[in-house]
Amino acid sequence: MHPLDDLEKIKKIDQGGMYGRIYQFPSQFEDALNRTKEIQLPDWDKSKIKNTVVTGLGGSAIGGDLVRSYLAEKLVIPFFIGRNYTLPNFVDSSSLVFVSSYSGNTEETLSAFEDASRRGAKIICITSNGKIEEITSAEKIPCVHLPKGFQPRAALGYSFVPILVLLERFGFSRGEEQNLKEAKDFLNENRGKYRLEIETEKNSAKKLATKLHGKLPIIYASCDHFDAVSTRWKGQFCENAKMLAFNNVFPEFNHNELVGWKVLSDYRDDLMVVILKDKEDHPRIQKRMEIVKRIIEDQKVEVIETESGGENLLSRMFSLIQLGDFTSFYLAVLNEEDPSPVRVIDYLKNELAKKP
């Protein structure tokens, strides 16, 4: 029996219940939408919002990255993701700042939150608990309250949907509620082919995990709308499967990293490339993908291509995220690692707490 078809063993490994979180992910779209609709916004002059910043780390920031990628051709104001203790110097009273921290206690995000307050920015928080929730309650700052009990990376819908919906409320996009419904319906149907009960021979996520097991994955995608999707793949492989992975985007890496595919004799057998493709990738990007695939295969490194599914852009982006999430789970099983805990991050936070 293939190890990914041994359901009893998988349940013993998945002590934290990550499979259930991944499988139930589409429901987050509707719940997050409803939670976002509930919040009351101050009477801000929307015409005076000149830029938007999302401040957060890890699983709380990737939602902002995906909104940036998704709305790349719609937004008419700058959109910046901050992953630091401070905000860019341009942030002021004309800035809309989303403070995103699932736990509510991320030290970098708390620091950036204070920075935004000092600068008089328009602030909306997205959190489930912690100091950020306390501050928003005491100071009457708008806050999207998220359900407790998730790993931040497993709450992607809750970090993505509020930012998207609130930007629509401010007039920077249109029709997103319908787009979210279509994406949710597609993901609900699409997840069936990745279920635990579908044997490896017929399960593309299990087959991909089997190929990647014992390898160092390098994920490439187009920069247009799928740069953040490739980042999500890398993050899920690292956090869920407890294995290193790297990502980059077309066309940028064609001007530097591509040259590194030359001296590979010592580790050629340890590498595998995944190219994430979409039917609306720029025609020149599609051509680059074909050529790069040949270059890497000439170096005797396997290249796997996987294409998005679904009709609208949101469905296509999240179809690849869904495949990556399931694949990361099955890689965790093959590595005999519970995908939920991130003990080394907890250790780092504890050590930092000793040195305020």
C-alpha cells in the first residue's frame, strides 16, 4: 500500500487536524465576507485615500499579497505590503493601513500598528485575539474579528477576503462578492479530487507530493497575478511539510537566477522544479516558460508543469493554492511530520521574549 493511502497512519500523523482545515477552506470565503460586512467604518473621505498598506507577517500577510496580485490591473492607488516593525515614510493621514495579525500579538505588527497611529493613518485591524483586539476595542478602531483556533496559514481566507471586500467598499474594485461566490463554489467542487480517500494513482496532489518527496522544490510562476501564489506554495512546503522550498517569478529570474542552472553536479538529483501556469499568462511569459523548461531539463532536472483551473481569475489563483496546500499536507505525511506545529518559530518567539 502506498503510504498516502494508509488512512489510519495519516490520521495518527495529523494530530493537529490540518487536513480538515485545508479541506474546509472554501467555507472561509463566505464567513469572512459576512464578518467583514458587519463592521462599521468611520466617516472617512474616501477621495482622500492616496495609498494602501497591509502590515503583517507570515500567514497574516500572504492575504495582502494575494489581494495585491489579484487587483494588480484594477487598483489606481499604490498598494504596499509591510513586513517589518516600521512603515514606509510615505504613510500619513492619507494612507489606509490594514493591520493584519491572526494572533493579535505579532510583535512586528504591533510595532507597525503604533507607527501607523502616530502618523494619523486610517487604520482597520484584522485579528482573532490578543493585544491588537484589546487596542481596537479600547480605542474604537474598526476591526474584522476572526474565529479563533486556526494556524495563521490555515486562515488564508480570513486574511484575504476582508482586505478585498473593504477595498471594494472604498470604491477601488467592483463585483468582488460575486467573484468570491464563484471561487468558493469552484473550490468546493475541485477539492474532491484531492481527498484522502482518493488513492494516489488517481489523486494529483498525492502524485505530486510523491514526486517532490526527498527533493528541494523550486517554484516558478508569472509575476502578473501568480507571484504570491508561488510564495504561498513555498511557505506551505516549509511550514506544513517542514522542508525547504524556494520560489521566483518570470521574467525577473530569467535575468539572474537562470544563469545558476549550470554548475549542478553535486546536487542535480536533489532538485525539482514546478512551473505554475495560467491560461492568461502574458504570451511572452508563456514562451519564456517553454524555453526555461528546456534549459532546466537539459541539466537533467525534472520540471513539472501544473495549470490553474476555473473560470474567473480568483478561481484560477486559488485553484493552484488549493493544489499546493493539499500537496504540502501529503508531503508532511511522507515526511512523517504533523503539519500543524511550527515549533522552531515558537522557540524563536520565546527567545526574543527573553530579550525585550
